[in-house]
Amino acid sequence: MELMIHDLIFDQPDLTPPSDDDTIVETVTYFVTVARTGKQWTATAELPGGRTVQAQGASWTNVKSNVAQLIFDTLRDKPEVIGLHVSPADPEAKAALEAVIEARQARVLAEQAERDAVRHAVRLFTAQGWTTRDVGSVMRLSHQRISQILNEPSV
């Protein structure tokens, strides 16, 4: 059972750096604050020229969609793609959400570092003549996972 816990990290995709072939789309990001007003959410966005737009919705998802549509309608096709940085208006709620986002980003980076370290160790150990079962035992992974790692293309 312990082997399975360590195996799960390989079910997540690797982080891939951007390549020269990636399409670059220019976006403009608008900062939106959202507050609960009664049973509704109210989103407020600052637009160029000091304009402000407000939208309401019954849920967080609904108000995000409504404010995005309102921004598009107000700007009349400029720009083609927008980004929204949506955060709670309440400073304590905003800080709590930012802490969750930072922790999730740190976890993703740590998981990638673990996958990279395991791949390096697996290749090193087998290059030194270790069997896949011995490598699996020391790494607390199944020998099948070790074979899978060895069959991956090296980066």
C-alpha cells in the first residue's frame, strides 16, 4: 500500500516550459473585486479611462461570467482576449485565498521537483547495475513504475 502513495505523483502531468512554437496571444488583465451583497455577489472592475463597471450574480462563477461579458460589451471588441484577476473585496478573505493559491503553486513545483529527482535517481541506480526491483524497493515505488520511468524519453 505504501508504494501506491509514492506512485500517484507520476499520475500528474509534468510542467512543460513554453516553446518557440507556442502561440502568443496578447491579453489585458482587469482586476475585479467581488463582495457579497445580501444573496447576490457584486463584482466591480476598473477599466481604462477611469471607468468602472459592476455586475451581479447568484454565485461566484455567475458573477465572474457576468463581469467578463460586461467588460467585453463595454470595450466593444478591444482587446480580443481578456484576463480577470478576481479577488474578494474583504481583505481577510483576499489574504486567505492568496495563501491557498500560493500553497497550491508551491505544491505543483515541489511535485515536479520530486518527479525530476526520482527520474534522475532511477537512471543513476540502473546505470550502476541495480535491478528494477531493487530500485523500486529503495525508492518505494513498484518495479513496474521503475520500468515505466526507464522507458520515458530523457529530457
